[in-house]
Amino acid sequence: MSTATIALLGQPNSGKSTLFNALTGLRQHVGNWPGKTVEKKEGSFTHNGMEYRVADLPGSYSLSANSDEEVITRDYIASGDADVVCILADSSQLQRSLFMLADYAGIDVPCFLLLNMSDVAKDQGKTIDAKAIEERLGIPVIPFSATDTRSYDVFYEAMGRAINNKTRLNLNDLKKQYESIKGYQEICDLIPENALPGYSSMWAAVKVIEGDRVVSAKLKNAVGAETFAKIEEIKKNTQGAVATGGCKFAWIDDVLDKAVVSGEKKVTLSRLDRIYTSRVWGKPAVILTVLLGLIASFIPALPLMGVGSAVIAIKEPVMNALYSAGCPEVIVLVIGDVIIQSFSYIFKMLGFVFGVTLVFGLLEEAGVMARISYVFDNTMGKLGLQGKSVMPFLVSFGCTMGGAAGARVIDNWGQKVLTIALAWAVPCGAAWATIPMLASIFFGPGAVGVIVAILLTMLVHMWITAKVFGGKLVKVEDRYGMIMELPPYHKPKWGSLFRYVFGRTKETFVRVTKVILLVCGLFWLLSYSPSGNTSVLYRIGVAIEPVTRFFGMPWQLFLSYIASAVGKEGAIGVISALYNGGSLGTAFVDSMNGAARAANFNEMMLANVTKPEALAFIFAMTFNMPCVVALAATYQETHSAKWTARIVLYYTVMSLILAFIAYHIGLLIW
Amino acid sequence: MERLLELLRDGHARTLELLAMELDTDVEDVKRQIEYLENMGVIKRVALKPKGCAQCSGCSGKGHPEGSNTCKGCLPDGGFKNMGEMWEVV
């Protein structure tokens, strides 16, 4: 029985494996290519009394020397072990997938072309004239669907034709394309035909221009060092892979010209993308989207906030019950003022974490987040940063630590440090849980205005920070260009979105509970004054109050501000502990009586804190050092204690300045 | 393709659609050029797919709860998936 060997060549996902399995069934075995860890799949089948061996070549993008797979593939083909090479292309994207054919052109082995997945192309409304393509290429070309076993007759027919007629690619048009490259012809003339067995001089010349190291080394041996030095000299003036790639694509377009008719052709942006990518409206549209997102996140937050209020409602009854059961005062106070109180905040905060994560997760899933980072890319450039810096910033809206760690994608150290320094200015998830809560207590619907002010301040802050640190960290020539493939808008996958949101909320719950209970408990302890004496904190606080007043913060708020450097989650707990725990201190008790009896954070705050003070605190806390974990991450990424310390100091000073400004603006308004 | 690279070097971000418009071609063409340039090592893909702290050297996988890539306090798994692709000129 006579035999022939057929090699299957195609890019990944071209349907090669499907074809291989369908042809060989169980008659296949898997080994390794000699000396390599690359998988070698071989099999066999019989058709019309003839036995065929099939080699499933590794899937690769092209036949360059970018990977072992590619070198093995082209060497195997050029060795002549296969009688015919079956090249697979994806009919649904011929423009792209014919690249393998263009890269193959010049290897002197008979071949034929399968336009696989022709059913998909048909569904897309494309009509492909395989006959016209066949005429231009000079090899059998057939529309095919590897998954449709009934269509295999045409495959066998084309294979037979290719083997019997030894059909080879018509290279004339491609040659003409290459001749337009400056230096190509000279290089080609220096390479004798068959200098590399199995490869034409055209193919070798193109690979040299592309900087293919494997081909260059072989060629140096074949033509001698002197000739090769000439080739290298000419090569220097070519545009390299960019030029040859352009030729290959131009050739593909000529081959496909009028042979492929597709339904839609013109580039159009969706209406939404036209707004987002507009120079004028892009930024306002993005800012509006973020704002609407923040406002919308209040809605899913409400139920959990309700739980928070319900928890605080049981505080009085529980405390009374414990008192009447004869429980010691300290324990009652710990349970009431620390534990129950803390859980009330924890639930309220979780409400916001849940809402913000859900809404922003939704925006991300739907593809809007990508547009946001796209729109702000040019702004990043103005800050002296790369476009990709925007990604750590976006992550920082969730968690500054994640942002600092995410800055790892930036390969330039100076830009990385600057990115982290700026990412600190982005209010994190914990801040987003605290700001709306405090703002809505004091300013009602005006809370939205506070959020807008915070966002604007954030931008200004980042701009100033970039000016302050940028000069030292970033040189102008460090900047890079970027393309972004915006993902298509799509309906969110609700299941995975909710899993993500619940996972995040649960994780926050665990972390926040620890921080709040700890910080709240510690500060309560320090402010606890059982014997009627004033507490430690009270004395310290009152002593420094003249200074802190300058920034618009009474001592309780100032200590909360200090606590917010440990973790923003803790700030609210501290406020509460200070205003509550002090109720036993003599000096404090009078001012606190009404509020303490109300056992309600909102009213307690309103009774003790003025609006300008609240505003000052919100700004001070938001732009304070994000938290200890972020500090650690910053040190880890920058590897510089000096820069980490500089950033901490800078943020402390800036947050106090911002508090001062906010306070005085507040005084003017109220 | 030279023009595409020129546009990439000017430091502005563009979508594939905008690139296609500026180069007077279609998105498929831009996509295949990007694919080619990426394969030839002229441009490279920027990868930020935070899988928890899978890449962070600080905890090096210790202390992760079972079945999770994330240590407590890190970014949770599954954040930032549909963020589009970014490339930069090498």
C-alpha cells in the first residue's frame, strides 16, 4: 500500500485538532519532538486504499523564530518529510488568519489551503469565492468545516490534487510586494537559491530583515561571514518586521480582494462610545457616570444601613437589661458602647461597601470602567505618567493597597513611585463607605455635593502631587504610547457579579470588624473615666486642641483623624467611642447627656459637631494616609524607606491643609 | 503599519475604532496589525489582571485561605475583568 505524509499547519484555534482527530480517530500517538519538550502528535488514516500519515504541527501564530514551536514547525516542513502541507485558516477572519499562509510562502513544499469554519463565516453574512482565491494562489483552496464530517469528501479531493500535482504557491505578487522594501532586492541577490535547503531566497531574505536570529545564524554559515556582513549592513537601513508585515498584509488583501464580501464594512462607534471618546464630552460623560454610579450605590446600601440602625436600637434595651441583671458597669458599657455601637457602624459601612462594589462591579462588567480609564489616559500623560497608571488608580478606588501593588505593571521606577504617590490621593473603599455616611448626617442631600468636592479635590491633589514629586521622579522621555482595545458592552453576568460583591462584602466585614472593634475598644478604654476624673485622652486632647482647632477639628475629631491613618474603617468607631465614652467624665458629661440618651450617632454628631468642623474632618480623613497596609505595600513596591516616609509626611501635611481650607470655606457658608 | 506605530508613539490612548478611523481602514485590519506587532515583539501587552495577590511578593502565597488566591486584606479574586486590553510600544 502506498503512503503519503500530510502535515497540518495553522494558528491556534484554527480547528487543526478537530481535523486531526476526525481524520485519525484512535490511530494517533503523542510523543515529543527530538530534544524538545514540544508535543508531537502523529496519526494515520486510509482513504481509497492509500495510507496517509498525519503530523499535527504545534499551533503557532507564524513561522518566525519567536518560540521553539515555530522553529520546530518550519524546520519539519522544510525538511521535506511531509509530502504536502495542509494550511488551515479561519474563514470568519481571513484577513488575520491568512498570515500563516503569507509566512509560509517561500517554503518549497506542496500545499493546499482549507478555509475552515466556513459555516461561521456564512452566519456572519460573508460570502467567500474560494475559486477566485485558488486562481490567485495556484493551490487548491476549499471552504471547509472541520466539525462537519460530511464535508470531508472535498478535503480528500483537494489533498489528492495537491499531492498528485505538487501544487505550490504562486509567489509573484508577494515578491512584488517585498520588492517595494528598500534593501530587500539587494539582500535577496546576496542569498543564492537553496542556500537554506527547503527555503527560497525570498523567504530567507524576509526573515533576515525581520531579525530572525535562527535564520541569520544558518545563513551566516551558508553564505560565509563576508557576504553575511554585507547583508547585515543593508538590513540596518530597512524598517524590519514592520515593513515585511505590511507587505504580507497587503498581499493578503490583494488575494482576498473582491473574493470576500462581508455584510458590514464601515467603522462606526456605538452612540455611547461616540460620547465617551469625544474630546469635549468624554470627561464630563465619565464624571457624570461615576457620580450617577455613586448615587445609585446608595440604593443597594439602604437595606444594610437599616440593619445598622436596627442594631443601635437594641443598645438601650440591652444595656438596661444588663443593668437590671446586676451586671458591672464596665461590662455593660463595653457591650453597649463598644460592641453594639461598633456593629451598628460596621453594618452601615458594609451597606456602602456593598453598594459601591455592586455598582462599580456592574460598570466594570458592562465595559464602562475600561472607557473611564481610556478617557483619562491623556490626563495621565499630563501628570507625567503612562496610560497604564490609570489602572492602579482605578484599583485604588477599591483598595489603596491593591493600587500600590498594581503599580507593579509600571516598569519605570520613578513612574511607579509617582503612581503610588498619586494613588494615595484616590479615596479607597473604606473612605467611600465613611464619606457618604458622615456627609449624609450633616448635609442631607448635600452629601452629593461633598462627594463631588472630594472628587474634584482628588484631581487637584493629584495634579499638585505630580508637580511636587514629578520633577524628581519622571523624565519626559520616559513616556509611552498605548492602544486600548475597549471591550464590547455586554450584559453583566449577574451570578459571578454577585459572587464577587458578596465575597468582597464578606471580606470587608471580617477586616472592618477587627479594625473597628480594636480601635474603638482601645480609644474607649483611653477615654473611659470611671472615678469621675477626666480620661487620659481627654487631657491630651484638650491640651492640643488649640492647635487642632486651627484645622477645624475639635480634639475628638482630631484623634479620629489620627486613627484614620491606621485604617479609615476605624475613624467612625473612634468618633463614637470618644463622644460616647466621655459621657462618664465630669467635664464631658454635660455636653453629652442629651446625645448619649438618644443613643444615636447621627443626633450625637449633630449635637456636638458643627458643619464646618464635619467638613474639615471629612477632608482630613479622606486625604490622610490611607492605612497601615497601604503603607506597607508602598514600601514593598518602592523599596525605598525614604520615599515612603516622604509620601507619608506629604499626605499628613496636605490633609491638614485641606482640612484648614475646608473648615474656612465651611465657616463662610454656614 | 509604520503609521500605526507613529500613532502609538505619540503617547495618546486610542481605541481600535479610533485607530481604524485615523488609518482609514477597518477594525479587523488594526487588530491583525496589533496581533502581528505583538507577536514580533514590537509592542507588548500590559497585563493587570489582579487575581487577588497572586503576583504579590509580600505574602508569596503563604497565609492564603484554602481555595483562594488572596490573603486577607488584599484585593479579592475576580476584580477588574472586563477592562479591555492595553498595549504599549516596547
